[in-house]
Amino acid sequence: MANSMYSRSKHYRNASALLLAVMLGLAGFKGYYSWEKTDLYAKAMKELADGRELEAEKLFHDARGNSMIQYKDQEIDEALEKLQPVTELKRELLSMAGDLQNAAAVNDVPSLVKVYESFQTMKTSIAKQDEAAKKRFADAEAVYRVEEQLTTAFSNVKAALLGNLEAAAAKKTNVTDSTVAYLLQIPAVYFKDEKTKKAELNERLKAYDQARMDTLFKKKSFAEVVDEAAVIRKFYTASGVQAEWFVPMVETYAQNTLAGLLKNNDMKTFIDHAKKYQGVKEFADSRSKVNTYIQTTLKGQFTRAEQLTAAKKFEEAIELYGVLNAYRDTSKEVAAVEQRWLEADPLQLLRKVTDSSVKLANVLGAKALWGSKQAAVGIADGKSIIVARLLPDQKVDKIEAGLDGSLTVKSMQVSEQLSVQNQPVLLIEAASKTRKTRFIVYVYDAKSADLRKALDVEADSLTQDKSRSVMLVADNPAGERAGEKAYYEYRNGQYVTVDVKPEAEDIVLTELPKQKTGAVVRFQASIMSAEGNTAIVALNDDFVLLSGSFRFKTGPAVITGTLVEKGRANTNNGQSAVTYKIIVTGLDQGQSESPPTSTPQPDNSKNRRTLP
């Protein structure tokens, strides 16, 4: 039991010792913090009294952080209230310093610029405040060194970006747009000043642009170059960089490319490139040398098209206008050329109304023919006559008439000489087996706007009777009137044969050999022999044989008749003589006025040859 009591006594003693130790520790701890807070407060007050607000504010904050004891808490709070600007300044500078360090670590130029601008704003604001604020800022900046860090960061990032730009220029490759953008964003103060910055960057950017554009010019198409150049210029404009070197660089490339196309007569590609270039607003200045060159060139091409038209090279003109249509609508010009082509080229006018597979021959043109402004006539595939009329209203119509496919056409003409009702006729001259020519006359009917065959005759010639404008005369036609002249009168759309007594032509006897068979002549002669209704007239060593419903007698006579035959006969002495057979229609052996006479012939009757 004694031992138990002793044990409990020992425990009580140990616990009391421990409690005492804890109490002594707590007292020491509280005493320390009490001393510390008292010391901090005292130092803060001293710093404040010495005008060092930044240090005072920090000591007051440290003292206020000691909440173990209450000592001058109200005074400390009041001091911190008064030192609030210092607190705010420290907070802002500390934030700037942190952002700056983070941005500098990754060359984040926009963030660096943001810090720079914030710092400049702060400096501007402080500069307007009292000396205490200025001192406060100077003290804080001496601690956080924001300006010094900005200088270091911008110097480093500037060197890195310029290095990237130089490397790209050397390799003729591209850098990212951000590289150039970041260089432009770096404040001028880090280049010395704005003038120095502009000069240095312009020099570097010009070298870089020359290198990368040279690569574009060689490897990219014209359209790709223009598009990429437009993006670059747009970037420069947005960034406030004038880049005076850039546009001339692109313009030289563009003009050289266009000049090469013009030299190779590749107007289609020229126009495509011109439209591409002028369609980009970054290069659309009408005063630029490229746009002036384009306008001058195209004006020259339009002038050339006009010259081709004037030279009647209509197909070339239309082709050129077709190419120029890609630049601007040339439909009016093409229509005008086509119209002039129709007026100038009969074949083209005919092609307007025929299929391209149709073979056209004997093509001819005529102005103001059959109610037209211009007309063209041709033979289609040897089977029909085609008439194409360009009417005053610029429309084109077609008239077609049948044609004997077996004809061998020698010529075709629009004849004013054989006109009918003041309308020219179409005269075809074809080969004939029995006469010199086969004459086919087509007459235009204005009422039906039709072309009709009015005459088809084989003869040695076809003329118009000068005394009768509606009458045609065929010399020695095939058929019943062979050896004579056949007369045709236009009636009801056709030429019909009519009987016309031809007037005799007054000649001298010696001109008789020159007359054609069928000629009606009148001459004076001396009948050397007569027997009933026949007689003989001597013509040098030849003879004229007369026959008719007259009682001939020897002696002088005026004879009218038709020469119907030229032949030969043997004389009584066995020689051959030419004979001229005349059917006499008029005989005058009286003393009345007579036609011109031949030279008097000597009387050689004793020696003359006679017909048996």
C-alpha cells in the first residue's frame, strides 16, 4: 500500500513539472511574439518617420500579421490605411514583374507589349502626382526592376525574331506572319527611336520579301502569286507598314509576265491574268503602271480588231473580239463585224442560210438586188440556186429555185441588160451539145418573193431587143427556128416565142460574106441571070442565089431578104465557088431611091465563070 501511494505521488510530481514547463514555454513564446510585434511596430514607425513608405508599409503588414498579442493594432491599421497607395503600387508592380517573366520565358511579344504599355501608363500617371508618389514609385521600381526586365526581354526577343527573318531570307523561305507582326509590335524605344525602327525593319523586310517573292515567282502560278502578294500587302496595310518596295516588286513581275504573253500572242491568258490582277483590290489602282499597261494593250487589241475589219479580215476580227470578250462584252462589236462580213462577202451571206456541208459554186453578190440591202447567189450541190438576201431590217432570208442537175454551168450573172419590169434577171450560161451556149433565165417575182425559171434555150447568143425592152432575141436557137433569130416576149412570168418581122440591115453586096446565117439584109446588085422566081448575082468569083415569090429580070435591083445558107458549088469550068442562098422578101427593079451601092464592077461577062 505504501508503494502504491508513493507511485501516485511520483506521477503527480511529474505532471506538475510538465505543466510548469508548458506554462513557462507559453509564456516565453508569447513574450517573443510580443517583443517581435513591438519591434516591428517601432521599426515601421521609424521608417515612416524617415519617409521610407515602402519599407514602413512592409513592416506594418508584418506587424499586423502577428495576432498573438494585441499591441497597437488600431495604430497599425490606421497606418496601413494611409499607406494603401503603396500597397496598390507594390501589387501592380509585382503583377507586372510576374507577367513579364512568364512572357519572356516563351518570347510572348504581345504579352510583353501589354506589360510595357501598362508600365508606361503607370509612369505617365505617377509623373502627374506629387513628389511623395514619385519617390514611392522610384523606390518600388528599384525593388522590382520592371523597366530593366522589359529592356532585357525585348532585346532578346528582337534578336531572335531578326535572326529568324535573316535565316528565311537566306534560304528564300517563309517565316510565320507572327514573326513579322511581333517585330512590328516591339516598341520603338528598343530600336532607339521610331525612325531607327522603321529604317531597320524596312531594310530587313525588303530583303526578306525579295527572297520569298523570288521563290513565289519561280514556283507558283500567276494567280497564286497575285493571291499571296495580296495577302502580304493586306498584312502590311493592317500593320501600318508602307512597304514602298513591295508593290513595285509585284508590278514588275506582273508586267513582265503579261509582256511575255503578248509577245507570244497568247491574248486569252493575257486577259485571264489581267482580270486576275485587276480583280484584287490591293493592286487595283488605276494609276499603277501595270493597270496602265493592261489598258494600253487592250486598247491596242481593240484597234487591231477594227483594222482587221477594215481590211475585210472578218474571221480574224471576230476571233479576236471573241478573245477580248473575256475582258468585256464584245457582242455588239461581233454583231457589227458579222453584218459587214455579210455585206462584203457573198459566200458568207450564203453560208448564213445553208448548212456548212453544202457545196457552193458560181457564187456572186449584188447590192440592192430584189428588195435587199445586199444579196448573194450561188449554186448549191449543183442541184439548186440559192439566193440569200440581207434585208434593210438586217434580217436574212432565203430564196431557192430548182436547177437541172445535169447542167455544166459555165457562168452565172445578175443581168441588168436583160431586166424584166425593172428587176435584174439571173442568167445562167451552160454547156450545149448543139449550140454555143444553153441560156437559162430566172426572173424574180416581187409579189411572191420567188425565183422562177422564165426561159431555157440553146442558142449561139441571147440579147435583148433594143427596141423592145421586154423581148429577148436568140440567135440560131435549137429547134424549129434553127438558123434564124427567135424572139421571146415576157408574159405571165414566162418568156414565150413570138413572131416578129425583123428589120433588114442595109449593106453593100461585098459585106454579104460577113453576115451570119439568118441575117435579114438589103443591098443593091446587078442580076446577071434570071429564070422565073430564081436569079443569080455575081459576087466577085462567087455567086448569090436568089429565090422568092417574084419574077426576076436581069439588070440593077434592090434586093431584101434573109441569108439562109452558105455553101459551095462547082462552076462550068470545074472550079469551086462559094454560094450565098437568100430568100427574097422584097425586090425593087425600078428607078426609086435605093440603098448604098457597091463599087461599080467592070463587065467581065465574057470571061466570067457561070454555074452549070
